[in-house]
Amino acid sequence: MQVRIKKEHPDSKIPSYAKPGDAGMDLTAVGVTYSDDKVTYETGLAFEIPEGYVGLVFPRSSNCKKDLLLTNSVAVIDSGYRGTVKMVYRHAKDAAPAEYVVGDRVGQILILPYPQIEFVEAQALSESVRGTGGFGHTGT
């Protein structure tokens, strides 16, 4: 599947798969700004995601080495959005933070299809093994 991408910054790197079987493609920082307790990483990339698909932006697994939490957990890039993709992190601790710098891979993007959902109101739902148990109900 081809997806149109626009470099909004001369140093932007087009995402690619690092290894066969990878689901996500790395996003690289071309700029960083600070405000209060947030750090915003600019990718300098805009995507033309096809209708019926969504771009999902996640932290990379290497984020465990940083003191940063992605503020919206997973960023959703709708097919109609044409702006630059940014990742906004918040510091996890008050201590001297470990952060990414310009040129680092700061996140990863997956582009996936999604179904169009139509909700149907019901007076009751079917029974299931789990039922209404949640938040650790299975004991793990």
C-alpha cells in the first residue's frame, strides 16, 4: 500500500521498516520545543492517510530508557488530517530527565484499516464468560 507523505522540514526522514516483520516505522525528531512540563518533538512530516485507514503513533520500546510519557498514550491521525505530526511527551519524574534529542527516533507509526461502526441501542446484552468483571478481574 502506498501512502503519500510530505517533508515539511529538509532534515525530515521518511519512515521505513527497520527489520522484516516490523509493524511500526520509526519517526525521527527534527525539532524540539519545551513548555512547562512538556517536551514536543517535531517530525516535520505530514501524511495523506487513505480513507478507511488510521495512523497510530506510539512511543518506541526504547522509551523505557527515557523519563518521558506520551501525553495522549497513542496519537490518532485521521485520514483527513494533513498537518505535521508531532509527539508531545510529559516528564515522568521531577529529577533531571532523560530526553530525546534532535535526530533521535522518538516514536513509531502504524497505518491500519478500521471498520465503520454503527451502534445499535439495546435493552440487554448477550451473556459472556467474563460478564461485567474488569480491572484485574481475572486475577492477573
